[in-house]
Amino acid sequence: MITNIRMATMDVTDQEAALDFYTRKLGLEKWFDMTHEGSRFLVVRPVGTTCGIILSHAPSRAGSAKCVLATDDMESTAREFLAAGGTFVHAPVMQPWGIIEGELRDPDENEIVLVQPPG
């Protein structure tokens, strides 16, 4: 039985620019960073979790991924993201299905949906 999601991949053109975006603007932490046989394995994650995002150097596929990140305080998270120089494609708003949702893009135009579930 599957019990968890361990990692997902965001294809990027520049791993350093992606690392800066995901850590400095979104507040994730660098989890793994190693090079093996010329390929860099770079993973970020929300602090204290066991599920990461692989920032894969794959320029031909960059901009085609989508991921959903959750927060328990959209107002604070959005304020910190904007203060760090981030911009929303769609500002966070309450959706008819009961969650607050905002949309942003990473430097390669990968879509990131930021949600605050009810409760």
C-alpha cells in the first residue's frame, strides 16, 4: 500500500535561479543537493516535511509542470511571498469549493497553486 508521496519534479532551465525562488521567495528549504556523474540532484521541501520537489535541469520540458502547495495562513504567506519580490498570476481568493487559492509561476513558468484548505 502506498502511504506517502516522497517527491515530485519541476523541470527547470537554471537550477540556481529555481533554488533561489523556491527557498527565498516561497520559504522552502534545500533538502538534497548532490552531483553524480555530471547530474545535479537538487531537492527542496517545506520545512519539517518528508515530501520534496526535485528541481530537475531539463530545459526542453521547463514550464510544463504544475504543483499545489498548501499553507495554513494564506494572508501571511502571500505577504511574505510578495515582500520577497514574488508576484501572483491570480491573487489568492476564496473559491466556491471552500478553499482560498492563488496562482503563481516559478522562473520557468511552471504553475504553482497555493491553497489554504478550510478549517
